[in-house]
Amino acid sequence: MIDRLGLGGSALGNLYRPVSDLDARATVDAAWQAGVRYFDTAPHYGLGLSERRLGAALADRPRSEFVISTKVGRLLEPCDSGGDDLAEGFAVPATHRRVWDFSAHGVRRSLEASLARLGLDRVDLVYVHDPDDHGEQVLREALPALAELKAQGVIRGIGVGVNRWEVAERFVLGHPLDHVMLAGRYTVLEHAATADFLSLCAERDVSVVAAGVFNSGLLARHEVPADATHDYTTAPAALVERARRIAGICRRHGVPLPRAALHFPFGHPAVRAVVVGARSAAEVTENIAMAAGEVPARVWSDLRAEDLLSPTVPVPLPKGFEKAAG
């Protein structure tokens, strides 16, 4: 149902700094022209700005030719507090406040509001977003409500979107899911603890969408700077050093570090797609180029030899992206 490479929509919601409407539209257009047909967004991203921009950019595209996912769990309620939303990470006016709501009614309200912002009559996939502290209600209300919408044909797939595999595991075990979006926890930098969870997903026929494959910036450049970010804050020195060692091995084989980061998740059979955010057409072009190139098998074997890659974690074929996509 979803393509191997998707465009993540957080930057379209002005994550950390403003993106103009023109650049946001150019970003989506560049992704479409490059063949990307999976687009992910959420009400959380810029208090609905990401959904509005993505919907506008896709409005003239044939609806049958793309897949779109959004998320539930936060309702957007109007407020007049003034100021901005930078405390939540988005450079937008604080015209709304987020209200956690994982009730069945809240799920339906959230999806209805998302459809209005997107200008669509349906979305393909809905994730329960950041359900970490709401497990009982999610299992009792949110996921059954989404399952009912799926049975009615309103949506095609349901899942959870999380930052911790331990959270996702509870829901994989507790309710039939189609997808899990896992952000930043199955990467070439951090992967050993997650592999068993991915195997559980494979056993239960749950497709994993890997997000945050650059670990929020630490793996995003050819050279790893000392002030690189990890999990949206300054990376600890030990992780910077580990990333630099990985980059050195990649460089030895003529492979940019971001290319290895993009390819790595596809070694595991549970991983169906990688979602990467972008805030400009140039970033989309660069990501597509990274995905298109090869990663020789010697990169993975050298990483294993230097204890930078777990010996039990599967690795992709040299043309993993292309073979998987075909």
C-alpha cells in the first residue's frame, strides 16, 4: 500500500524554523516529480499547517495515485493565548492548543478535522500518535474505533506512531495492527535492542515504517559535526564519536553516511518503508540521490568487524532500496 520512500511532513509544519508556502509547495512537487507517492503528516505538525500545505499541494494530483497517512490523539482547540508554538517545536502562531484525546469520539473528531484541513474525503492510513501514557484507553477505545473505520472502508490501514519500540510492542501484542511508524530507534547508529521487536512485527505481519533514520541530524551529513543533534537535542560526545566512526567506514568505501542511514533499515524484512522529512526541493533531491545509490556489502561487514553493527542484525542487499521497491 505504501511506497518504499515517503515524504515526512513535520518540516512542512515549520519544525524549528519557518518554511515559506512557496518552499513547502516546491518540496511536495519535487517529491512527486521524483516518484514519491507516500506522504505522512499529523495535526501536531505546526498546529495543522502541515496538513493544510500537504493537502493543497496534492489537490490537483490523481487521488488514486498517492497514499497519505495522518495521526490521531491530539485534538486542536482554538485559543487566544498569543505567542508562538516553539515550545512544541514549531515556528507558527499559537492559535490552537493540543488536547490529548484517545477516546473513540476523539479519534473520529480528529480524523474529521484532518480531512477538512487536507481537503480530502479519505486518508489511507491512520496512526495513533505518541500513545505512551495512554495505553489502556488506546487499546480500549482508539484502536477499536480505527478498526471499525477500517471495516467500514473509511480508511485502509491502522497503526501506531511512536518513538520507543517498547511502547509499540504493547500495541502489537494487544491489538491487530497493519503498521507501526517507529522514529529514530532502528538506525545504523541504534538498532540492537529493536531487532527482536521488528521480528515480532514480521511474525504478526505488521509492516514497519522507519522514520528518523538520520537520528534527528546526527547521521544527516557526510561529516559529523561536534554540535550534531540527536533526538532533537545536542548529541552526547560518545554518540558523535560513534557516528564519526561509522562515517569513516562509509567514506572508506565511497559511500556518504546519509546513504548508509537510508539503506540500513531495509535489511530487516519487517521494514516496509522509510519516511524522510524535507523543507525544500533541494533536500528532496538530495534524499532521492542518497536512496538511489548503492551501499556495498563491505560497508556492513566492516561495521560488524569494528563492533559498530550488531552481528545478528540483517543488512540490505547492495541494491536493497531498488530490489525491495521492485
